[in-house]
Amino acid sequence: MAKQGLKPVYIEAFDLDNAWFQCLSEILEHGHVYKITSGSYEGQRRLEFDFVTVRVKNPAHQIIPIMPEGSSIPAPTSMEYINGYLSYLLTGQKTETEDYTYGERLVDAKVRIKEIKDAKELVKEMPLEVNQVEEVMKMYKTKGHGTNQAIMEIGMPSDIKLHDPPCLRLIDTRIRYGKLHFFPYFRSWDLWGGFPSNLGGLELVKQYMAEEIGVENGEIIASSKGLHLYDYSWDLAKQRTNKLNIEIK
């Protein structure tokens, strides 16, 4: 029996609504079904791309998915939620139960250090004193647009020990042809609810940064080896794409 190779998928979309719809349609046709052996939702089945690249040419045009008129399909996100998500991305606030937030990693990153004191394990946080959003904007404004160093990183080596490490690992950026473009990478990515909220929030961050830098707003080209649908959303995806006859095994 011949060994099967990976099947990378490339999707080119007009706006974020179109990108979400196309991803739903393509994953039903080309997704791989497997049982989660470790990580979030262990034991459940996922339908997942081997690898996907999604180019969104005009992400500002329609940020949230549009549900068909009269449809009973629940909307995966809203502009109210995404506007709230924007503040999550641009502040370092987090609760006591959170190991990190994307916003903390972007604008107020900290390294967690464990210490033993009086036979008790204590966890301290050491601020790295860097705001990556501000630094990227400063770099472009003071050093020009011809650089490949303007990247914002979410992931840290120590994340491998976390129960739920960050899904979004980095946001690379580029200014070309007078526009600011984002290149995010997700190690794992929920297509139904995460994709539209994550890219909607990142689009607002990109708009803010482009205005501050003094350039036009550009594209988003996102990639992931873990864009997936959990089994509870398979029927919803079939309804939204009108592919009710597809059988997922």
C-alpha cells in the first residue's frame, strides 16, 4: 500500500465572511477525521486540514460571517464580541486562573518563574518590559518599511508544559505596496467559532496599527496545520454550505 502524503489546501477569499464560508466548504470535502488523543477535548473527533493557507484580500470589507436570511444557524460571532476581543488583544489584563492571554503576550509579556520557599512552590512573574505592538509600529515609522524583523510572537518555549498552550503562535507583518499586511500562524484553530472571531479581532488590530504607522490597511494571509471542526459543528457546517449529503466517516 502506497504511503499517503499531506494534502495542503490554498484558499483565496475576498473578505473574512467569504474566507470562513470557503474554509467550511473545503474542509467538508478535504478534511481528515481523527480522534483527539491529547489536548483540548480529548476523546472527541475532529475534522481537520492537513495544512491550510487562507489569503483574504479585503478583510475590512465584511468582518463577521453573514447568515442566510431566515436561517436558524447560530452566528459564530458578532461585531460586539469582536470589539470586546480587540481590547483583549491590546491589553495585558488577565484573570488569576489564566496562564496567559494573547494581549498579555503582545503588549505586556511575562515569564513565569517557579521558586521553592518554606517547602512551598511559588510562582512569580517577571515582566519582559516590551510592548510588541508599539515596537513594530515604532520600527516601521523610524526605520522604514524594508524589514523582515517586524514580527509579534505569542508563543514561548515554556508553553509546551502548559495544559492549554496558545493556539495563535505568531503574527508576522509586512508593509508592501503602501499597505500593512498580517501573516498569523495558528498551531490549532477552531474553524466554526475561533476563526471568525480571531481574524476579526486581528483585522481591527491591523487597522489600528496601519493608521498609527500612516499606511493603508492590507491583506491577511493566515496559515495553520490545525484548522478544524469539532464533531458537534459538522451538521452546522453542512447546513451553512448546503452540503447536507456529504458523509463524514
